[in-house]
Amino acid sequence: MRRSPNAPSPKLVIFFSRRRHRRLIYLIIICLVALGEFLYSGLVRRTIVFYSSIEGNTVVEDRMLRRSEDRETDIRRYVDEVLLGPASPNLDPLFSRETRLNSLIYRGEVVYADLSEPAVWPVSGDVFRGLLTLNEGIRRNFSFVGDVRLFIDGNEAFFEEFRGIFSDPADNSKTTL
């Protein structure tokens, strides 16, 4: 007896007759659809640290930001989200609401970000804590960034302090007696 050319092969019928195999195929299809959607959406998760207005504890917010082909644009979108402030009303923004990003340049693994003058007037805490948190956030979310230079209204802010903090990375391999 001849089999029709359009009929499935007996091995394929036997394979799909088992419930376990069908579920595996369904799982693979679902994973491929999810991967396709992820690649098509162009979103990437970024973390932003804010501080609680009551206790001062750190709180990390996740934001899904649109990914671009340009690293500078990705960093600019991140800084804009930081300046937008927290989503939760129980958290304090790092900078006053009037603070804007005047300019941002990414050249040679160094980010140069110039914030507007209202960045000097912190909502809570101090200016140093807000700038340090922004600096650390850029470094944490963008591993390709080697250094971050922050400016307020054209003047570099806390250059010596940041250089001291980030020049000696933590190294737990050394033992001290």
C-alpha cells in the first residue's frame, strides 16, 4: 500500500502521539514567540536608585526603556528617566523637578552630562548624594562606560571626590593582616 505524498510520515505521527512530546513542542513554540516579541519590542530593563522620604533607605526601581542603535542615546534616555523622578510617591527624587539635562556626550568611554542649575537645590539629602547616585547608576546600567563627568550649569561637580571613589575599585583578593 502506497502512502499519499501529503500524508505525515509514520515516525512523525508516532512522535506527536505522545503527550510529552507535544508539550515539549508547545513549550518550544512559546519560547520562540516570546523571544521574537522581546527582540521586536526593543525594550531593555534599567535600574534606578531612589531614597525613601521617611527612612532614607535605598529603593531600586526597574524601568523598561527603548533601546537604540546609539549608546549615547541610550544613556540620555536613562538620565532623562532619573530626572523624571520615582514612580512611587513615597520616594524622593534625586534632583528638584525643575532640573533638566542641558547636554550629554559620550566619547571614548567617558560620559559628560551637564545638568541645569536647579540640580544644586536637592529635594532631600544633599547634592553630592544625588550626583553620586546618578554616577553609579550610569556605570551600573552601562558596563561600557569607563568614567562619568557630571556638570551643573557648565561647572564640573565633585570631580576630585568622584575620582577618589571610583579610582580604587573594590578588590577582595588582597588579604590584610
